[in-house]
Amino acid sequence: MTVREGSLESPTRHALDWKSADFHDEPKLFKEFERIFDICHGCRRCVNLCTAFPTLFDLIDEGATGELDGVEKSRFWDVVDRCYLCDMCYMTKCPYVPPHPWNVDFPHLMLRGKAFKFRKGPVKVRDRLLSSTDAVGKLATIPVVVQFVNAANRTGITRDIMHRTLGVHRDRVLPEYASSRFRRAARPDASFPVKDGKTTPGKVAVFATCYINYNEPGIGHDLLKILAHNEVPAMLVEKEACCGMPKLELGDLDSVARLKDLNIPVLARLAHAGYAILSAVPSCTLMFKQELPLMFPDEPDVKAVAEAMFDPFEYLVLRHKDGLLRTDFSRPLGKVSYHVPCHLRVQNLGQKTRELLEKIPDTRVTTVERCSGHDGTWGVKSEYFDQSMKIGRPVFRQMAEAGPDYVSSDCAIAGRHITQGMGETTARKQHPLTLVRIAYGL
């Protein structure tokens, strides 16, 4: 009997059975570590994706037997800690993903390991802070406090203290906090008539996200301007909490469930009312489209939200196909080096951002499809900063080679990381939504 590679079929993701006792059972967890790691050892196709796989293979190769049985089981955690759940191995490399009978889901095994480790504890203060983006953002953007926080993040002495005590690397360029939150300042225009397309709802609700609300509100304002220019009635989601992705990456699944209970009832009402829900941060979009449905497969409202959730460029390109997107671009962008973030790639949308940018006259887009290495909170941590920069070097080089006028990524944090890695450059870092707003002359 011939067994085809799972990745040649339409890969299927099994629900995450995180509430079962077996999920958190240490002997059963380590048995699954051994099963999956041994398959990876015999394949090694993913060696160039991140540092988790080289760490595993080095442990095996340098062990007493040259096989997995020569690795101390306690060292398995070195592999878990180096996985930042980008999902690239599952989506682009692994030949043994379901429906292959070996049923390899490396990212969700790593998530299971992180969940076990979180529940067992202790958890670093740094990790709790970095994963509490909403709470920290609310505190950091209080008037007067915001100036102090931003100044401290730029001061060498403060960064040295953060490096030594919190484990936030002194050289990592951190995003500033905004003096005016997006949700407070946003003025969405809902006055236009609803024009449903063949593939798109004609009205939009914007899920702001923690990052856009507290760090780069301009991205959200640009999205609203683009929607208004195209006469799409828009509103903000009435009330929102963090999507839960930082907590997921930490393994704090109970907090993910708590945040789900805050967000889904509000979002489900919008989904059932026929709104397209747009989130301009790929990780947040992925959380609602993929991770929450896998964690809560029996909840109809979670499924309804997943089906209503759009990446902004997915929505805009579909509006164009529906004949409902204006293409009256008045300003060329020149050369754009565009990075496709991992959490956008795994949504299997195709390159919608590039597709729309290439409709702008006198604009040449160079696309880089490779992990930047920042990956949420992972690249901020002192122990992983150097690895983060190493993973990103091919991206930094490829983004610079085109001599771009603009450097852009749908993931604003990845864009910041890439700019830091490129060093001195005349290229301007701008989010793709900002580039579209510029091209429209808005």
C-alpha cells in the first residue's frame, strides 16, 4: 500500500483536546515527544525553518547513541522553548501531517508542552507581562505615564536593568506606546449604503487589536480611511479584549478561554448580523480563524466568527473581484520590499497584499516569503534575541537587495524587526495599509 505525503493532500488539523486529562499527563506527553521527535529525526526537512529543529537534531547527533534514545528527556524542553508556533513546519514542510497516518502536528505538540510547563510552573514575571498586552497597554498609555515609558525604553540604563532583571534584551528596539489610543480617537464612517458583493459583506466591523490600539494607531486610522474611500460602512467592534495569541504562545490556555469568553459573544453578534470582521494584525486574525476553532470545535459562535473574519487585504482584493473597489490611485510607490509574515502565510489566502499593491501604477513589489525571526514576544527575550536576529538575516538581506523606497510587512512588529536588522537604510518602514492610503492620496 502506498501512503501519500500528508502535505500533498489537503492538510487537516485535528481539534486540540486540551481539556482532557491525557493532554496534561506527563508520561503520555513525553511518549508523544519521543514519537514525533523520532519521525523528525528521520526526515529533517524542517532544519532551516527555526532553531527548534537544529536544537533537536544537535541533541540527537551529539548524544551517546546518535539516536533519540541517547538524549536526556529533560533536554526536550530546549526544543519546546525554541518553538514560537509560527506553523511553518506544519503548513509548508512536513510530509507527515494529517491525513498521513503518522499524524504529525509539531506546533500543537509544542503547544501541549508549553501548556504542561505553564501549569506546572513557575512562570517568569517577564513572560506574564509580555503576554498581557492589553493590561500593559492600558497602563502604558495613561497620559504622563506614556512619556515616561517611552523615554525609559530608549534609555540605556533602563534597558540594562530590564535586560538583567526582566530578561528583555537591551538591544531589542521596542515599539513606542501611543499618546492617543486608536479606539478612543477612531471615527469610523457608517453612513454609506451597504453594498454586498458576491464574495464580500458590504459592511465592516474593525477589531482593533492590542498593538494597533496602543502602539501604532495610525494603521487602524489608515484602514478606516481606505474603507471610507471605497464607501464601505464601518464601525469598531463595540468592546474587545486581547485575542489571546500571546497567552496561547505562553501555554496559558485557561487565559485563552477567558479571553474567548469576552470576545466571541460580541463578535458573534456582528457575524450573525452580516458584518465582515477585519483585523489588521495577522496573528490576531489567525487566532480567530484557526486556533480558537481548534480549541473550541463544538461552539457554533466560534465557528461563525471564524467565517466572518477577514484579513484586510483578503477583503479588499475580494471587493475588487466583486467590482466594488476603487482603483483611482494617484501616487506611485516606487520600489516596495514586502515581507509576508508567517501567520499570514498559514491562513492560505495567497499573496493578497502583493496583489493589491501591484495594482498601484509605477509600483514594483519585491516579495520575501520567509520568517523574520521576531515572532511575537519570543524575539524580545534576552535568551533568544541573538537567535531571532540570526533567523532574520536572510530576510534583512533580501529586503535590502532591491534598494526599496519602502519596507513593509503586514505584521507591524516584523516590519520593525526587519528595519532594525537592515541597519542604516533610506527606505521608509510603512505598513501595507498605510501604503494603500498614500497611493489613494488620502
